[in-house]
Amino acid sequence: MVKRFSTQRDVLSNILDAYQVYDAGGGENKITIERLQVHLGQPSGVSLALGRVHALSTVRRRPPLYLSPPRPPALVNRSTELQTLNKTVSDFKVADLNGPDGAGKSSLAAALIHDLDLDLFPDGVVFVTGRIQYQDLLQALFESFYESSTPVKITPHQAHTYLYNLRALVILDDVGLGPKQIDPILDALGNAAVLIVSPERTAPGRGNAISLKGLPRQQALELFERALKKKPPPSERSIIEQICTLLNNMPLPITCVAAQAAQSQDSLTKLLTDLRERKFWAGPGGDLSIGPSLEQIVLSLDEVDRRIMTLIAAFYGPSASPEVLRALTNLSAADFRERTERLQRLGLLHILAPRSRRKSNQRLALAPAYRQAVRTWLVDDKTRLEIVNYYTTRLNRGDELPGDELPGLLGAIQDCASNGWLTPLKPLVRAADHGLAWLGWWAEWQHVLDLTRRAAQAGGDRALEAWAMHQMGSLLGALGVFERALHLLRSTLNMRQALGDEAGAALSAHNLQVLEQLLPAPVEQEPSATPHEPKTDETAPPQQETDAPPPQTRVGWRVRLRRIVLATLAALVILTIGSFGLWYALRSDEEAELSAYWKFGDAWNALDNETWTQQIIIVAAGGDGDYVYSVKGQTVDEMFAILLPFCDGSQGMIQVQSGDGQTVQIEYEFDSPFCRGLE
């Protein structure tokens, strides 16, 4: 048997590696979904056309991929958890690995991959990291196991068909999906082994849950001494114990703080004093020890090292290109390499190996536990605008961006839309629009289009608003959401005609015509006869009237039995259809009624501990869609943020209105988690 080896690379990077984000001159400019072709690259938007063959007619299995995270350093006291994970995935079950950031979840998952016999998974091993919507994750998984002659967009039902029987291992590390979003993924991967890595339990009732916490005291002390790279005297043992306790015995903060202490001339006593004065962090999934350890390390860095960290976090994706960072920092190759190696030794930075051996394809990633805290504390609008200008300059110059720059591009779009920067938003959206459409990541494509539409509407750019509506209507039409798609395209057509945009109006009219051909034809019913005019067959010969009784026919017992059986079956079928009709009617009425609730998003505190921010996510269902959300009379997005003094909570009322006029109000109330952390 041939021993299989894995490549240190994740699925999304593997897909993006073969794609150029912006290619105005050529390349593949269409993607097919079922029997519909979506043509890309036109200035006025996508064009729809009916295809001659089904999109899936050229789909075939690709050679198995074996992708894994980088090999981690030696672990401490995780052998029991590693054995449990090994047995769970070897039995092709779901492993739900959870625990606070900094507990070593990603390192344990990476250790598992390098500990497994990969021959157990003949269809491959794929590793996914980075936030992604579940519909796009299904598409990415499909692309990992299948290939086709032309780009294909699959539906969730088709994903289930193609993925269900795979004997593969799929690792989902910090993909940002909750239980309701992870369920369709697990349903599709019915016969695969799945390892989910998340701060909270994500698959309740679906798999074996393994929760990580801080290390036992002795193991924490050993980890600190190993990262310190020297044996401290016995007199300092109690100080190390206090440092580990302050860091909740979490492996990553202990490793990073000890590595920083090894490079510092300060005593461990001063380190303990400094850590007690550092700020707490209670962001999404983070342990409180993330704050003190990160601040301790950041304050030990010089301005240039801190800038490198800040820029990597500002790109929003899980990693950043060294070439881009060098261009933004104006560092020589030798100086940049020396600084990134120092950040590596501190445990803050990882180098992601490319699929090929070319160093130009390497990516730099912050430790996941620190990524959100760095982004919140250090990334400001000046840094965000700097990255926006970097992308717009390259795009306006006609440069092609490597595919793995797409996450950074999406982050720049988010910043432009949030701050109303319409001028740079246009080229960024055009570039990402082509990429997301071609890659089949249509859930993120729809999100970007909605951001663009709202920003253009707020900024009074009617042409950009019409373009975004055209794209969204065409996208929804290709997905079979005909009612909403036709409404958007008709509104776009009217808007473009009012603006005098003849080419754009013609394209919107064309897509309308294509979608109208796909609408199911109405069923024509034959008119029934009235009670006063019984239906007769005019071609039948006239019946002769007679007073004679009808002839009696003798029926055998077999015939009578057959009639009884058929009548019973017919009654059962009628009863079943009637019950289903009643259920469907009740379900339709239930779905038609507007309902809404809210849930917590991310939460973070400012570096000065003066304020904190809580994100609120509104979830609405029913009505006819097209929801409008408002809080205290102000229109908000479905995800909005509330800035508060450090120890203050908030309460208020959220109003949700659907397009058909239904309105519901929901009350929210919460306290600050940070003061509790300081008690």
C-alpha cells in the first residue's frame, strides 16, 4: 500500500490559487447552473441564456486531495483528546471539538491529521479554514472532489447527491457557522468523517463533543518553561505558577508570553506585574487571557513589527501575501524576513505553505485566537483606507490580482460600504463580482451586491444601485427565486430607462425575457358542466328510452375481493393527499406570517477599556421578504453594532417590516460582559 502524504493547504486557498480575481481581457467568462448559462464580464451586468446541455453533464471525479493545516509543535497533555478524535473520525463520525480561543483546538486538529493513517480516507482529506457561508461551503466542497469542463454552480440538493457517499475526512476550522448552518453540511456529507473546530459546540446531537479547557497546573508550568527555553531557578516557580493562573492555563497565551519573556531582559516578577495591569478581551470565542497576553506582546514590539501585525489583520481573510505586506511597509526582503521570523518565534504568526514550492505563493497568517483582537484594537480607518487604495490602484492600473487576494478584497468592500466610500467601491465590487460569480460563491455574491445597493442608495448613485439590482435579480433568477428576481429586474429596467441607460435597460429586459421562459406554465383546466347543463357526448348515438330494468350481472368472489382492495387503496391515497394538503396549507399560512428574533453577534472592548461594542443579528422569516429593520426610528442592517460605555448594558426595541406591510417588534436587553470579567 502506498503511503499518502498531505499538502499543508486549506480548501479555499487551493481553489483560489487557480483563479485570477480580475481578468478583463479573457479567460472563462460564464458559469452554468442546471440548464442556464450566466455570462460574466459585461459592463452593464451579467447576461442570462438558456443552455443546450445540463450543467452537470461534464462533471467527473477529480484525483483525491489530501490537504491539511501546518504541522504543529509538540502538544502538552492532549493525548486523551487526540485518541478520542482519532477513533471518532476513523469510525466516520462527526467530532465536535470546541473550547475558547487559545485552548489549542487548531493545533490539536492539525496534530490529528498528521497522526492519522490517510489510507482510511480513499476519497481524500480536505481542510477548510476561514469564514464562509454554508451555501458557498457546499460549493467549495464540491469543487474539492469534482471537476468539470466548464465552471458549474450547484444547488444544495445537487451537493447532497454528489457529496453524500464520499469516504473522506473534512475538517472545518473556524468557518463561522452555527448549528442551523452546519446541519446542511453534515447532511450532505452523510458518509464522511467530519471534524468541526469552533469556540462553541456546533453540532449538538450530531456527533461526539470534545471540549478543551486550560491545562493542568503541572503541564502549564512545563509548557511555560519549554517556551522560555531555559530552566528557571526554584525561587521563580511560584511566579510562573501565578503567570499561568493569570492566563487561565491556556496553551497559546502561555506560549506567547513565555516566548516574549525569553527575548526580554526583564525579570519574571516584572512580567507578572505587567500582566496584572493589562486589559481583558472578551471578544467572540476568546478567553479573557487573550487580552493581557496580546497587549503584553504588542507593547514589546517596535512600530514596524506592530504595523505588520496590523496590516495582516486588516486584510480580513485568514492570511495575507508577503509581497503585498512588503509593498505597504517599504521593507527590504531581508528586513521583512527577519521581522516575520521574529513574530513567528513569538507565536503570533504562521507561514502557510503553498501547494507548490515557490516562496512567492506563501501566505502569512496571524494566530486565529489573536486575529479578531488585533483587528479590533489596532486596525483603524487610516489602515483600512490604505488597503482600499492599494487595491483600487492596482485594479485601475489593469493589474490581475491573485485569487487568494479575494478575501482581502471583500474586506475592503465591507469598509467602503460601511463608510460610504463610493468612489473606490465601484472598481472593488466589479472585481469581486466576477470572482464570486465565477467561483460559484453566490451567497457571498448576494451579500456583496446587497451592501453595494444599500451604499449606492444612501449615496445617491442611481446607476450603481441599478447595476447591483440587475446583478441580484439575475442571480436570484438563476437560483429559481423567480418572484423576487422578476421584481428586481423590472424595477431595474424602469430605473435604467429613467437614467437613459439604453444598453443597461436592454440587458435587464433580455434577462427578464429569459426568466419568463423558465416560469412554470399554468395548468389549463377543462370547463366543467353546470348543474343545469349536464355534459354530454354529442357524437354518441341517442339512447332509446325503456322501462325494462337493467340487466343483472353475476360477479365472482375474486372480482369482488379485487374491488374491495382497490377501493381501500384509493381511500388511503385520498386520505394521504388530503392530510398533506392540510399540512401544506397550514405550513404556508405559518410561513406567510412575519416573525423575527435577535441574537448576539461579536462583542469586543476598545484598547483603552473606555467603551465596548456589541453586534446584534436580526433573523426574520415569513412575509414576502424584502425586510426593513429599524431601531429607535433609525434604519439599520440585519447586523448592526451598538457602542456603549465600558460597564453599561443596553435595551430597546427592534422593528421589522416585510414588503407586504407586516410589522413585528422585538425587545432586546443585555449587560456588559467586561465588568464581570474584572470582578
